[in-house]
Amino acid sequence: MAQLAHSVLVTGSNRGIGLEMVKQLVEMTDPPEHIFATCRDPTGPKGKVLRDLADKHSRIHVIQLEVEDQSSVKASVALVESHLNGKGLNLLINNAGVNSYASLETVQPEEMLSAFNTNVVGPILVVKEFLPLLKKAAKATSTEEMSCRKAAIINISSKLASIGRGFEVMLNPMLPYRASKVALNMVTVSMALELKGDGILCTIIHPGWVKTDMGTEKAPLSVEHSAQGILQVLANLSSSETGAFLDWEGRRLPW
């Protein structure tokens, strides 16, 4: 596989799919020059695995980023920019998210707001603050064809956000989670329309039902297999996939 991108930023990278993507990115034959692995508390116990990985690979930069906190996001932009030495950011993967199994009868307003704050407002804030660096990367690439090597925003969503398939996957109500991911899908489509003229690709990826803290051990898909599939899909994205809703194998999902 050719280099996916010169620089990549992954939110929520201290565990699960985010951590595995960082691991696989740095182990590529032609890895990104800069891998910005962000998480809420990189210095705490939950960030130890990520810190240990960064100690072994100089390409990995561990950065504190709280997606719901605009001041934290702004601070992370300054750190990323200091490593890029005047270059832009090619690939931004909004992976951080929270789950909720609440039903109509059990859900509380705070739970709905928390899900939307992390799963929708968070990615918007991250994209908003990193947009100048994404635009810089897009302008520095001569080709008009969109790709992750040029500039791209990837929002990790879920097939549980598919209204068309809603009745097929109604195993649990998961009302806050499903509703917030539907909103994230619309946000991504809006981003794709707004940023098309800047040459920035925006795509939604469903990572599969994965064995993680969020997906539980009942999930059929390993985190290694999911991350491998996602990165393969990202390597082949082009202008025709901007605004698309894809799964980890590159198949289009119904809205």
C-alpha cells in the first residue's frame, strides 16, 4: 500500500479502534511521517498503552484533546502545527465517541445531551479548529482528485444510524447513540458539500460491530480486522466517495 497520508490525526486513540489504527498506521511499509494520537487523558493510566507505543515510534505524537472542550481542541491544534513545520494536516479521523443503551422509558435528558455533545458537537469543533491545516494540505497538492493523501475528514459513525436499516438492527434501543450518529451523518454530508470546493474529502465509515469496550465481547469482528479494513478503504477513497456512508469493507450503506 502506498503512503496513506503524510500526516494523520486520530481522536480517541488510547483504546479500541482508535488505538489499533495508530498501531497499524505506524507499522505500514510506508507509514505517515506524523501520526497524532489524541485522547482525553494521555498522562493517566488509560493512556499508558498509547504512551508506551509512542516511546517505541518517533512518528507517533501523543496529544491531549478533549473533543467537547474548544479550548482543549485549540491547544491541540497549536501542538500539531508545531510538528508539521509549515505543512498542513492531510487526514483527520474523528473516532472518539460514547455509547448509550438507553430506551425511551429509561433515557434521561442528560444522557441525550452527553451523547450529542461527544458524538456530534465534538467532531464539529475538531474539524472547525483543524480546518485551516486541512485547507493548507489541500492547497499544497496539485491534483484535483480528492484523497486521504490530499486532505480528508473521516467521521466514524455506525450502521445503527441507518434509518433504512433501522428495523434490521433493532437489538437494543440505544436511543441517544443512534440519534447522535444520525446527526453526525448529516453533519458529514453538510461538510462534504461545504468543503468540496476546497478539495477536502469527507466520508462516513461504519467500523463494523467490533470487540471493544463499546462493542462488547459479543461482537463478531476483531479490532485488528476492523482497523485493517478501515485503513484499506481510506487508501482507496476518491472524489466519488465524498459525502458517502461506507462500511469497513467499502460497501455503501443506506441512509
